Amino acid sequence: MENTVITTLTSSQVLHISVNTPGEKTFIYWVQTVSDITLDVSFDFKYPDTHANIYFLIHAKKNARVTLSTRQNHVTSKITSSVFVRSVLDDYGMLFFHGVVFIDKGLHDVVGNQRSDVLTLSSQTSVMVKPYLEICSHDVKSSHATTVGTIPNEILLYMKSRGIFERVAKNMYAKGFLTHDLPVIADKLLSTKGEKKECMVE
Amino acid sequence: MYKTKKGINAQVVAEISAYKQEPQWMRKFRLSSFKLFLKKRMPSWGPSLEDLDFNDIFYYLKPTKHVVGDWKKLPKSILDTYEKIGVPEMEKKFLSGVSAQYESDVVYKSVQKTLTEKGVIFVDMDTAVQKYPDLVKKYISSVVSPADNKFAALNSAVWSGGSFIYVPKNVHVDLPLQAYFRINAERLGQFERTLIVADEGSFLHYIEGCTAPIYSTRSLHSAVVEIIVKKGARLRYSTVQNWSTNVYNLVTKRARVEESGVMEWVDGNLGSAVTMKYPSMYLVGAHGRGEIYSVAYAGKGQVQDVGGKVYHLAPDTSSRIISKSICEHGGRASYRGIVRMKKGMKNVSSHVVCDALLLDEKSRSDTYPTMDISGNECRMEHEASVSRVNEEQLLYLMSRGIPREEAITLVINGFIEPIVKELPLEYAVELNRLIGYQIHGH
């Protein structure tokens, strides 16, 4: 996991990340909260041949309201960046996500993506997603995608039929949802944050 | 020809109402809307409307004395305009009825006798206010309130022309009804108001087309369209807008969809200096469905700010928005949309796709979607992409002997195909031809 930066965010913050060296980069932000938190994170990509994957893994419970603003600023050619926001909302959890991909004039070979996936575990949750693209060059690619959904009943039924309690099944699913392509990170988060107390698996 | 003074004030609003010999309730409606227009602010978002001077526009221009039902009875200059566009010919071939609005008023209206016998009402709005006041009173501003936005308030104050359609229960209108809007005069505002009620179990396809000649001064087209889709009814509203590039096209279109109703907006935006248009749907009945298909072309100096809004206010409702845009020569196209799902609504789903093609380095494309979802028994999918014409596809086509220019047109036609296929064949061919014309100039 070279070039991977893992940050646990526990309070509101404004972060300005300037990516000044080329190569593969992975940024992982882990947010688990039961209270309101506001995060404003912007990335400036200034060096060509940079490939950045940025993950925000969010678990909001009780009355927590997570407000996340991200901005990918592309001011140089030959850059690929992707922001993945994965959120699990439980109880009265709320997510406000506003993501912007900006690609400046005259650039080429730039790819800017953002994807937000929300898993809702309670009927009292709320989600507002505003994924904006502002594209001023034509030799580039940009995309965003959003999904909001809950755990399919047939999957829960299958897990329960294998003797797993519903709550545990839900948490297992939620953990997989957040970290399915980041197994090492999942383990690291568990071990660094005090085994099962900090993870969602009961 | 009758024309109000340039600019707008309460006297002009009252004068329009008096000239049309409207009942007191409509006069009051206009004047109260005008007060709202003065109070409302210009949109703080979206394209610049700085060049729009409300006092440099004529708000009402009546081109002919009466609405006629025979093309030959129109003045030659007006008839020539419509013949050049081919409206009389299209009417013969595949339309149930036609309404043609020239400047501020409808000048021609016809509807097939069989539809009238079934109880279908298809008249211009001015006639509807006089002949069907109860129906108009019941439904007007029930979907688009004058307080909705500044331009809805303006339209409510100075509206003229537009269509009123009522389709009775279980009546299926097989061939489309068409309205044709033309702004021929300089510095003119066209403010038609369209109200369509599709009663239970009925079906209607309504098509509108818009054009104007080019002037160096600005014109304003600010329409309001209100649609009520009752239980089990289906309504398709198709627009191909090819205004000249001096026209501000700022339109408010909303539909209320009741139980098991289906509403489809199909929207082609080619012309205008600035278009701001976001067809909306309120899905208020269970099992209601809404679809918005829109395609926009933004060329030199044009801003196409288009999209769609869907409010899921009942359970088991679903919606789909597909938006495609093409920009070149410094044009700017934006998708702006909202999908809102109310708390406690079960089994609600929505799928949104917005794709943009940028054809050169001077152009710009933006997407501004908002998804506001409460509860956990709904499903929302959204995807968007911005890219250039795929060089591999071009290379493949060119290797088959197709010239590059034609290959680009083919790729673009493929790109907008999901929207175009929703139009009747004649319009689909026309839209493809128009986009080809815009891109290559021939």
C-alpha cells in the first residue's frame, strides 16, 4: 500500500491537498460519527502523470449529519483522478455531498470522475447529493455516478437462512459495501481503531 | 395589427386584458401576477441574462383580426412563412389538429371533426377563457403558480395565445396535435400559455415547434405549460425548438401526474441565445411514471441550460431522465436537474443519465444535478459523462470509406439516438437533419 494515505476524520475540517508529485496515489478518509461533521476537501492536481484515487468511507448513525464538499481541480494535462464517496446511513443519519470536478481550458488527457454510493439502513435517513462537472476542455473525459439504495431483502433472507442475526447481517453487508475493494484498508481500520469496537461488525 | 407600447407596467397588463375583453377574474389574475413579477428576483444561478431588458420589449402584438380554420384565409406573408416551414403539408399527412401562433396570438386552428365529436377540446387559450371559463379557472395555475419564478409571474401577467386541450375520459387521440410558434417581429416577447388536461384513461401526443428569423436585437420567449395527467392517462409532450440566436427562451413547464398516470417530456433544443428550460413532474399518485428526454445543441454564442425535475410524492412511482448535449464553436450546454423523493414513500425509483459531447476546445459543458432522497425504500441511479467524439469510432467509419464530416454526423446521430427515437419519424428525421446542418452548415 505504498503511496496510500489513510486519515481518520473525527471533527469538522477544511483540507486543501496539493498533489505535486506524479504516480499512483490513494487517499482514504474514514469518517464514523454519531454527531454532525462538516468536511471541505479540495485537491489540486499540478503534476502530469498523476493517478489519484480518493475514497471517503462514511458511517453516520443516530442524528449525525455529514456534510461533505469535495473539489477536484485539474489545472494540468495528463491527470486521472477519481473520488469515491461511500456512505452507510443508519438511524436518522444524513449525508449532504457536494462534489465538483473542474477541468480547466486547454487541457488534454485528463480524466476526472466522481462516484457516490449510499446504503441506507433505516427509513429515517436523508441524502442530498450534488455531483457537479465543470468541463472547459474537449480532449478530456469526466463522469459521475450516484446510487442510493438499501440492502436487498433476498440477500438479507439468504444471510439469515445461514444463521446470521439480521443486525449482524446488515453490518456485514455494510462493511463489504464500504471496503469491498479495499480489504487491506478494512483490516487496518479495524486493527488501528480498536478491533471490533470501531468496526461495524458486532 | 394591434400593438401595446414598448415596455411593461400595470397599464400594459390591464390594456392586454381589456383588448381581449377578458372576464374580471382573469384581469385580477394578470394584475396580481404582475405584482409578483415586480417582487421576484432574477435567477441567481445559471446563464447571464444581463442583456435582457424588460423595457425594450413589446409585450403584445396581434397580427390578424381573427383565428381562421383555413390556411388560405391567412394574410399572404403569414401563409408563406408557414408554407416554407411545411406546417400545412404536415397537417394533411399525420396530425389530428394544428394550432399556429404568429407573434402574440393564434392565427390558425383546426382539429379533426372526429375528435370534436369525442369531446376533445383543442382551442387557443384566449378562446378557452371565453368559452370554457369553469375548466380554465379550475386548472390554470394549479401546476405552475405565478409565484413559481419571475418568468412564470411575467407570463401570468401578459400571457397571450397558447393552447387549451381537454381530452375526455378514455379517449385515445391517435394522431398528434401540434402547435407551431413563430416570432416574426423584432423585439417581441411571446408569452403563450398552454394548459392540457388528460382525463382518466386518455392518451394524447402534443407536439410544439418554434422558430424565428434572426435580428440583432433581443426577443423573449417565456411560455408556461401546465399539464394535468389524471388517473391512468398518458401524455407525451414533444418540443423541437429552433429559435434564432437572438431569442431568450425562458420557459416553465410542469406536469402533475396522478395515480398510474404517465407523463413524457421529449425536448429538442437547437436554437436561441439562451435557453433555460427544466420540464418538471410532480408524481402525486401511486404508480405514476415520468420520463424526460432532452437533447441540446449549443453553437457559437449559445447557452443551453436544460434539464429536468421530478418530485416523487407518492409510493410506487418511477422516473427516468435522459439528457444529451452537444457543444461546439464556444457554445455552452449545462444539465441542471433535481430528483426529490419524499420521506416515507415506498418502492420509488429513478434513473438519470446525462451525457455531453464537446466538439472543440472552445466549448464548455457542465452538469449540476441534485438528488434529494429521504427514507430507505427508494432506489436512485445517476450517471453522467462528458467526452469528445470517439476517434476510434471515427477511424472505423472512415476506414469504410465514409468521409470524416459524415462520420462525425453519424457518431452524433448515434449519441442522440435514445432521444430522437422517442419522436415521430418525420420529426426524428428533421432533428437529425437540423443537427447535421448546425454542425456542418449544410
